[in-house]
Amino acid sequence: MTLLLKIAIAVVVLVYPIAIYFGLQYLQPKYLAISLAALVILRALFTNNQLLKAIKGLWIVILVIGLTLAGFSYFSNTDLGLKLYPVIITGSFLALFSYSLFNPPSVIERLARLQEPELPPEGVRYTKAVTQVWCGFFVFNMVAALYTVFFTTTEVWALYNGLISYLLMGALFISELAYRKWVLQKGGE
């Protein structure tokens, strides 16, 4: 039951911008704000990521900000709080990855050690550099998401936050994977 709920929450988070876009076609923002509040609470209750728990207060901050945004949208009946939620999510990833740079191992090193527990020192340096690249991506993504909130239409906001940002994230992931394979292959020659 818990795994199914976690999967459902992940799917809702992924389709959130598209759901908000279509929801705004038929519902007032205050009604969608109730669903945002529920999503924020469910994410806080069912998160079990050890790194997130290690950053004291990060999930409490995300919970408070998420509920504040939902409350703002509910009481003002505006979509602003709803649109800012992806910015908060990206900000939480930035906080998580940045924190891991100053309190090793980095997020990417932790992931790498799942496949290679005895990661050599050059692997640790590489994973730290990749974590820094991801931090740069999250800064860019936050700025772009903020821009879509304040300076574009709801359609552009949904397109960027519900598709383009995921494509950029995927492109970065695939590029890093291809680069890593090329470096490993080159090193083996």
C-alpha cells in the first residue's frame, strides 16, 4: 500500500504543471489549492529519503512553504501559489545537492556507490563535479521557472515546467552518462 501511494505521489508531482493547467480551465484556483496542500502533506508524510532527513528542517521548510503557497492561492483565489510550487521543488533539489557538497558524500557519489561501493578517489572527485553541474542546472531551472510564473502565460508555464524542464533534465542526465562511458572507455585503452 505504501509503495503504491509513493508511486502515485511521484506521478502526481511529475504531471503537476499539466494538471494545474487543465484544472484552471474548469476550477477556481482555490479548489486546486486544496489538492496542492494535500500533495505537500502526503509528500512530507511518505518521504523516506535518508539524505533529505539528514538535512535538518528541509522537509519542514518545504512543508511550510508548500502549505503557505496553497493557503495563499486558496484565500486569494489566485494561481500564483500554484505556479510557484515547481520553483520550490527545484529549490529543494538545489538545497539537497548543495548540502551534500559541503557534507560529503555528494548526492551523485551516493548514487555511484550503489553500483560501485569501493569508489576510487578519482571517482569521488568526478561525482563531486557532477553534483556541482546539477546544482548549476537547478539554479538555471529555478530562474527559468520563476520567469514563467511572472512573465509568461499559463500555457508557457505548463509547457516549461511540465515538459521542457524534464527534457532538459533528461538531456543533462544522458549527456553525463555518455560522457562518463566515453571517459571510462578512453581510460581503458
